[in-house]
Amino acid sequence: MQRRNVMRAAVAGAGSVALGFTMTRPSFAYPALPGPSPYGALQASDARGIRLPAGFTSRIVARSSQTVAGTSYTWHGAPDGGACFADGDGWIYVSNSEVSSGGGAGALRFDAGGTVVDAYRILDGTRTNCAGGATPWDTWLSCEEVDRGYVYETDPHGEDAAVRRDAMGRFKHEAAAADADHGVLYLTEDVSDGAFYRFRPTTWGDLATGTLEVLTETGGALAWAAVPDPDGSPTATRNQVANAKRFNGGEGCHYTDGICFFTTKGDNKVWAYDADANTLATVYDDNVSGAPLTGVDNITGANGSGDLYVAEDGGDMEICIITPDDVVAPFLRVTGQSASEITGPAFNPAGDRLYFSSQRGTSGSSSGGITYEVTGPFRGA
């Protein structure tokens, strides 16, 4: 038996679920193991200190504390979670600011050729805005990573005022992912004994009211239970429901084709919740020889190929790819910035440009963040 099949059998025997899908869905049969990247080996560092596969190039599109070229907007400190939205012939990249005072989020507007034509603020007066998620109705959910933090719904175009969504619960929010197939939004919680939540709006597309639920496990069976008091006081939301399933430091969250992929940094795992089958699987665990991915954090996906891209908080300052045929490998590496972390990976609508930030850049300070763009022959673009 090949080593990968041995590993799969071991994981299935430990209680995880190995999932098989048709070609219209990601065909992961977990766990992913180290192997050669479909893009080949990383090349030498470019002029910006980025190691990329052959055929890919990088550029800097914004720097914290500096005015974005061609605009009057000063790019925010500690850029974190991000997403892209279509904007006519161009697109918008939004980015949170994970600073404790001021927080909020900003945006970069690109024209059809990829030139930055505007930059502006879309959220102010919040705290430690870490990750979040895009909605199908083209808003950005910015999440506060503080005790009893809120979710704010923002307009990437900067036209409508941000709205605090109290019904989505008060806890140490990390990321959100919208599941239009089942009419829910998944939420991660960044504490060592955190929970995994879903929010079911009363009306899909309107987050003003709805039910916050937490994933539970009893005798190996998964279920969802309503959180009695989403306000989280005096009892934290994760402690209000018996048998709430615990996750060690919930981080990034990405939904596609029936599967919600999310990460936990405390144990360096990538998980897959199958919403149709109501099952949970371990996509990746760094407890394998030669594992390239550690400090798992933000996660996104390439729609055309089914590839997942996972950013590292620490580790080797890499974004790693996890392919549908269960290979995990470095896609890029940021050099000379060991006191930083990679945040906010997101593809433009065409899928041929990847955005991300080095949160603290070369200085190791939140005022030194750098936001990059990588262009090249991405699979499926």
C-alpha cells in the first residue's frame, strides 16, 4: 500500500471522514501530504524579496503609513483579512486593519488593467479587525478579534455606511464564510477552546436578524444547536451549549461547493465541514514528516482549479497550496520578514491575480505592513 493510502486509512480509523466528490466539487480525499507543487519549485527571491514559481511576478500595491500611489488615502496599519469584489471592468480589494485602536478596514480600487485608481476607508472606530468574509450580495463582513467582539457589514465601494450585526454574536471573531447553498454563514472563533458557528439569517441577504448556532458533537455525531444568548454575557457563547465541539484557535474560513474549509492555528490543521453530509474531516495536519505548512491562518480558494491557498502566521512566511489530489506544497515565500505574518490572501474575479499582505513587513511593526499582488498563470484562470 502506498504511503498516502496508509495515511488515509489511519486517519479514517481515527474517526475522521475521507470524502470523495464528483468532478464538479473539490475531489479531496484527505489528508493532504507533502509533494511537488503543480507550479514547480520556488525561484530565487525577486526584487521585493518574494520567492515565486517560474512565470509569476510580484508588485507592491500599498504600504502601511504611506499614501497609496495616485490617491489621497494612507494605507492602514496591520493589514489583515481581505477579499476581492467585481467593480465594473475592474475590481476592489478590501483589507482589515488589526490594530487595537482604530481598526476598521480600507479598500483599493483597480481598473481593468490592474492599475490602482482609488483607495479609501470603508469602516472606522472598531477594534482589532482580523479576518472576515465576503457575502454573495457583495458586502464585506469585518470581524473584531476581541472578547465579545462584533461583526460589521461593510460596503466595498465605500458608499453605504457600515452596519453592526449584533445577531451574529459577540465573541472573539476571526473569519466568516457565506454558504448560499444552505442559507447560512459560518464563523470561526480564535480562542484555544473555541467553537465553530453558523448564522442562519431570518431572510437570506439580510443579516439584521437570525439564529446563531454552534456545532456540537455527541458520541461522534455532529449537530447544530442554537446559542441561547448571542450577546455572550455573562456566559461566553462557546460555553452556553452542552457538548459544543472545541477547536484550538479558529482562523480562516472558506466555503465552496458544499464544503466549508477552515483552519485552526493551535494544532496546525485545516478542516472540511461537509454541509450536505454533516461530516467533518481533517484536510491537513502538520504532524507528518516534511510538512511544509505551519502556523496555519487565512485561507482562500481558486475557483477554477479547486486549489486551496493557506497563509502562514510565522512558519517560513509562506502561502502554501493544497491541491484536489491531496498535495500540499509552498506556492510562495516572503523572505527577510520573520517578525511578520501573511494575511488576507484573495483572488481577483478573473482568478489571475492574488493579493495578500505581510502584516508587519520588514520592520516587525504594525506600521510597516506591505500589501502585494502576484500575477501569473494560475490554474483554472
